[in-house]
Amino acid sequence: MTDADIEREAEMTPLQAIASGDPSRALKILERALDVDPDNLVAWLSYAGLLRTTGQVDAALQAIAQGLRIEPRSFHALLMKGSIFDAQGRFAEAGRTYALALLFAPRDAELDRPTLAAVSRARAQYASYIDAFSADVRASMLARFGTAPEGRRRRFDHFVDIVSGKSRVYGQQPSDFHFPGLRAIEFYDNDEFPWLAGVESCFADILEELQVYLSGGADDFAPYVQLPVGAPVDQWADLNHSPAWSSLFLKKNGRVVEETARWFPKTLKALSLIPQPVAPNRSPVAMFSALRPHTAIPPHHGVTNTRVVLHLPLIVPDNCGFRVGSETRRWTPGKAWVFDDTIEHEAWNNSDDLRVILIADVWSPQLSQDERAMYGALLQAIDEFHGDSEAYSESL
């Protein structure tokens, strides 16, 4: 080899060596670079990629390990490691490694086409891994504890989803009043509310009164979101003062709405079964909530965790849904549930028909009688201090 050849090789980059059809020369160039700078992350990743291309997979994993030594959160290193495990059929190892890679992944718009394709593969394989992991663990637990009460098993199923990463943990985020020490429960077990069956038994009467009201031409449903001019609308921009989501109040500001009540005597009798919060000028609250076709209520949080919320579905077409935290459910007419509305929740009506449900606030079963009385008195004291003479409804 002439001196000129030696000089050209010294100046050659790994890419140029690859382009010349000599990957072994590219490997030597990278090895020399790493001898000089063993903490060069880019060089280690380039070296690992070239080793993989030349079939030296174990050596490539060792090079990736060196890269992760330098930067344990390296997206590219983790993605390459996961893809190697994926190609080797090491399903669980690929899934766990892809999980880390996706955690540190840049936005899709910042990725080139090959990397974006690799990320899409990582997402698909990670989803398969999570499904398989959850199903296997749940089956194992069911085999051992299948006789446990349904409520406890459902809560444990949720725990499995959290452990696997299939579900995230949602906490209470009340917009106004956060009472300390109350557990965050997305959907409560109906058994915790002995009065609930009585409300459900009134379903036919409530639905009949609603249908008579609607068919009689009366329609005092008003937009549910009515933020004043100058107030931040945030996620409510599309629904502010919009009839797409409207309500008809039976109880508001702690009082029965008399002009509406005459249409719904049986509904009010059903509501009397519910232990509703009592706070002057604020609660109890009860209403019919109407959601027009192809309308979505964005994720949001309720006012206070001292109360939970009852839904009694009345008119529910297909393609409607409701999510609280990590759990999504479909309404079934006549089947009520109670949930914590201070946990992020949202609703949608993707059908061509109107959806209507009855909503009411309920004392949190976690509050003692003394705490309930003190809470109501506290809100009254707050309003008196501020001189609020107008009624203030705790929205649902």
C-alpha cells in the first residue's frame, strides 16, 4: 500500500467506506475512533448498526450496551436493541425494551422515514406484548382466585393493567374543593349504594315523563357550558353556549326548579331516594343531560371530591361511550352507575340520534355524617364571607 493509499484511508469516513463496498474497513475506522474517544455515543451506535448489518448481532448488542452506558435514555440505542430482540423472536425482551424506547421517543414529525417505520413497528409489538402479558397474568390469577367476589377481581384486573402499563393511574383533580384522604375510585361498585336499585326501578316512569315532556313541545334544555365573556374557555371552546350539549335542571343551586318539576313528579320521587349533598345555594343538583349526534364532551374534572355522580341512562343510541380515568363503558338504558367526576372523564355520541341521561350528585360514601355537615357549613361560610347573594350551582 502506498503512502497515498494510507492517507486516503485515514481520511475516509465510515459512510464512504460502506459506499465503496467495504464494510470491514468502515468497522476498522469506527474501532479506531472509539479507541480515541470511548464515550462517543454516535460512534457506538454507528458501530452497532454496522455490526448488525454484517450479521454480528451479539457484538452489536455489546456495542449498544456501551452506548447505553454513556446515555441510558438513548432512544436510538433502545430502539435498535428492541428491534434486534424482535428479529430474534425474543418477544418479552423486545416488548420491555420497546417500552423504554417509546418512552424517550421524539415526536413523529421529527423522525425520518426509516426511523418512523421502526417506531410504528415498536408500537405494534409493544401493544401485543402488553395484551399477552395482561392476559397471561390475569389467567394465572383467575385460576387461583376465580372464586373471589367480582368487585375485588375487577379491581385486581385494573391493578394488572397498571402493572403491565396498559393503564395509567388517574388521581382526583377537583377544580375547586379537594377534601383530603378520600380514595380515588373511577367507577364505584353498585353494592355500595343500597338505594341504587330503587332508582333503577323507576327507570320506566322517568323515561315516560321525559318522552311526554319532549313530545309536548316543551323544551327548556339550555347549553350546559355557559362561560361568560372574558373567561378562559380552554377545552370548552366548541361547546360554550352551544346546544350540542344541553341540560334541563330538575334541581339547581340547592333547590327544586319549580317550572320543570311539574313535568317530572315521578322523577323527583326517584331522586328523593338518593343521599344528595346539601349546601345552601350550591347543591343538591340533578338534571337531564342531552348530547346531540356527533358531539364529544372533552376530558375534564369535576368541582369537588366530596360528592360522586350518578348516571341513569335513558335514551342511548349505539356508538355512545363514556370514559372515567382508565375505564371506558357503554351506557345501557335503565342501568345506573356512580363514578368520581374529579377523575378525568369524557363522553361522546358518535350516532345520528340524541342521547339523554339523568345525572345527580351524591354524597361521597367515604365522608362521615359529621364531615358532610361541616362541608355544607364551610361552603355557606365561604359564600357569606364573599357576600355572594346569588345562587352558585356546583356543576355536574
